[in-house]
Amino acid sequence: MKKVMVKDLGPNITVFGGKGNVWTNTCHAYKSGTGNLCGTPALSTNWARLEGIEEVGCPQCLEKLAESSDECSICGEEMDGFGNNARPVVEGKCCDQCNESHVIPARLANLFG
């Protein structure tokens, strides 16, 4: 599964991992107030943050991220309805507000330069 950059996940998700996760490139997606998306306890020092890791590599966290279609991939807020394709801004879906303020202008800029 393709790794995901933390900056593309919204404001409530960051990277978390111990030394082993840093060495094996399997850092977790950590959601504020919830913990690691895969359910692995976040009990160690966050070496991923200390080492400047910027992508999620945990296969279980990546699966959860792919399944969670109820949050906007841009702002992290809960979406109503089905959402919109957030490309070319980020991979995933976005809310109507982010679609209007970020995605459509980016598409027009790509089209008309």
C-alpha cells in the first residue's frame, strides 16, 4: 500500500512511532484524542517526530485511512454526503467548502496556468 504524507492528512492527524518504527519505516498515523489508528498503543517516546519522519508506513494505519471517508482530507472536518474528489490538492475526498476554496481553484490553475 502506498505511504501517505502526514501533511496531507489534515490537522488532527500526526505521525507516531518508536525507534523500531523509524528504522523499519512503519510509523503510525496518530489521531488526536484517539491514538494510533491501527490500535497499537502509543507508549514510547515519539521517535518519528524527533527524527522528522513525514509519512505514515504502518499497513494497518494506511488501511484505516483508506476506509475513513467521513473526514475531509484537507481540513479534517467531518463531511456531509459523499464528499468530493480532492485531487490535485491531496489524495482522498474533501468537503464542499474545501472543494470550492482549494480544489476547484487548483484545477483551474492547472488547466489555464
